[in-house]
Amino acid sequence: MKPPQMPAKIVAQTTGSELFQAVAGLAAYASRGVDLEIAWKVPLGSYDEMEAQGVKNAGTPNLGGSIATAGGLVFIGATLDARFRAFDARTGKELWSTRLDAAAITVPMTYEGRDGKQYVVVAAGGPARFRSIDPTKSEGADSLIAFALP
């Protein structure tokens, strides 16, 4: 059986019921099921210079993936603005954002600690070839950051 034709702009797919889709071209998508019905779409990333001129939520190229939690959160770095964000998996509303030392051009991880809490971990930094387009451009910014979920 031949797999279904996918739109060219989707660079990742899933068979999960509500998992975030990494999309080339400045936007974030979520889908429901294997039919890839779009549940929501939001710009992902921004440029401080453009926001200073009144252009909000322009989006940036995305070079990473996301992770969805059972509690209905989607975490993603992936943008050139070096921010790590949490979205509501059902609505696409950005719930939280923090600036990292460098872009998180990776897929976040999650684990349960010995203390019973859930943690989300993201690596920030990466190869110098990505830093040439990353506005942080810090050669010493490689780090692994863990966030405890409430």
C-alpha cells in the first residue's frame, strides 16, 4: 500500500492523536490523527528588530522539533530568537516563554525525576554553522537546561 501524499511543507509527521508538527516556513502547526487535519497554526519565533518596528509575531526559520506532554503542553525551541516556548496543545495559545543562551536547534526531552516531578530538558547551542544564522552567535553558549513542571 502506498503512503498518502503529504504536503511538501511538512517536514515531520506523526500518528499520534495530538502531536505538534515541525513545519518549514515560519509557523507552528498541530494536527489530530493521521489525516493531518490542522488543529491550530501560529507564527513561531520573532525578531526583536522587527518587533521594535511594530511587526509582531513574524516567525523565524525553524530548525528543531517539539515534544507534547500528557498534560496538554507542547514545548519547542527551534527558532532563531533563542526562546523556549510552551503552548496549549488544544488551542495553540502560547502559555510561557523564556530566553535561552543560544537557539535550541533540537528536540526537547522529558523525564520523571527521583522526586516524582516531571522535567522538560532542552539543549541550547549546537554547531557553529547554525550560529552563523543564530542572532545569539555565542561560541560558548552550549548548555543543557532542565525545567520542572508544576
